Amino acid sequence: MKKKGSLLVILTLLTFLLSGCTSELLVLNPKGPAAALLSETIIFSVLMMAGVLVVVFTLFTIILVKYRASNSSPDYEPPHDEGSLKLEITWTLIPIIIVSILSVVTVKSTIAVEKPPAGYENQKPLIIYAASSNYKWHFSYPEQGIETVNYLNIPTGQNVEFRLYSYGPITSFWIPQLGGQKYAMSDMVTKLNLVADTPGSMMGKNSNFSGKGFAKMEFEVLAMTQGQFDEWVNDVKKTAPPLTEEKYDQLLTTEFVGRESFSNTHLEFRPAPEDHSSHFKKPGQKDEEQDSNHENHGEHGEQHKQESEVEDHSNH
């Protein structure tokens, strides 16, 4: 008994001492509306479950004290009781109510963070392609015509639509202070909308184990004003080297690299999985013209097929 008591004291002390070694809980220090909503959901859930624990341990303590053996006479015999229907209904309904409340709150917040944050629904998003490969992240800015590796700059007060995919195993793109995580997979693109409220540096990471270099798949996210963002984009265009297909293939096969910047994107020669059709779209060509070309191509294909069938028939 003494050994168990000593062990409990040691474990309690270690818990308090080692808690100082952990860093700040980033999910509870939100820098964007999506992260703020998730933080509120987490805090609400924790408080509700803590309330349940308080009630349970309070009742447990009362029962132990009130109905302990030393508190009754030696000849006391408890009455025979078949049960209480009211009590059984009560302690069945209470967990159902608790789980229902938590479920409604969680589902509502989950649906909300899948869409652009409130107030940004009608704003044109800044599109950034985030691709993972061999323990690194590639960030392509197609509208700005630049690309970065292992670091990300975004403007504040701007809805950013991340389009995620992977060149290998499934990874998970996560910026804890801006929102929840979303998987990046090969052969498909997933989308995630995030907004940064205030300028500052944040940490992004891969939250899904994907191999030996998983722990090193972290990147800095720097939120800045729109003016600073535009200035940075112009600076990258002027000073960064172009990204060639050979260089990109080298990046894909290299496991660990530092920060890099390029004055164009790999999407020009290696489009994202959803953008294979862009090969058929010429520069300056409108979508209607592209659709018309696809229809004409289909008609030519059908005509060629019919001619081949006629030729085969004549051979017979």
C-alpha cells in the first residue's frame, strides 16, 4: 500500500514538472476565425466533460462518506430494493443529452470550417497550391506566378484557398493557429479555406505520419499586410531563379531541403491532379473556345471512326 502511495506521489510530481517542458497550446491561441471557432468548440467540450467529472466525483465522495461501514450500527441491515424506474430513466437520459449537445456543437463547427469564414464568402480567394513530397512542402501561387519551398507568406484579412495534394504518401496540412488539418493525397485535390486576422509568424506542419522524415515537415507561415505581401511577391519575381522541370524533379527526389523561392511555378509544366485539362488550353484562350475545341475534337474523332468502319466494310 505504501509503495502504491509513493508511486502516485511521484507520478503527480512528474506531471507538474514535465508540464513546464511543453510549448504553448497553439490550438488555443487562434490567429484566424476558423481556428477561433475550433478553439471555442474544444474549450466548450472540455468544460462540459469537466463538469461531468465534478458531479461524478462529488457524488462518489458523498456516497463513500455517508454510507461507509463505520457510519452505521453493527446490526444495520439495508432494505431490499428492486430498483427505481425514475432513477434508471434519469441516469440514462443525462448521458444521451450530454452526447447530443456535444454532437450538435461539433457538427455545426465542422460544417462551418469547411466553408470560407463568415464575412469572407463573397471575397475572391487567394489560391495557393500546397503539394507535399519527400518530407517537404511546395507552395505555388498561380496568380502571382511564384513558388516557395518550406515557407509560406500570406496577406492578412484575405481568404486563402489552399489546394492540397501529395507526390507520395498521404500527408496532412495543418496550421494550428489558423484552422484544422486536411489531408493531401495523390491523384486528387482537397481544398481548405483559411484566414489570418493579424500579422505574425506561425508554425505549419504535417500532422499525419508519412515516414522517417515526418517530424521535419514543418514550415513557417508569415502573415503580413497586403502591401507587404505585394512587395514580397515583386521581390521574389525580380530576385528568385526560374523553376525548371529538371530542378523540380530534383526537388521531388531530395528528402530534405531548406527554404527556396522561384520566379515561376511548377504548375506550368506539372499541373495539379485536377488541372490536367489545362494542357489543352492555350494562353489567352477563353473557356468557351476551349469547350468548342473539345467538341470539334470529339466530332473529328467520331468522323474518323465512321470512315474507318466504312473502309473496313469495303475491304470485306
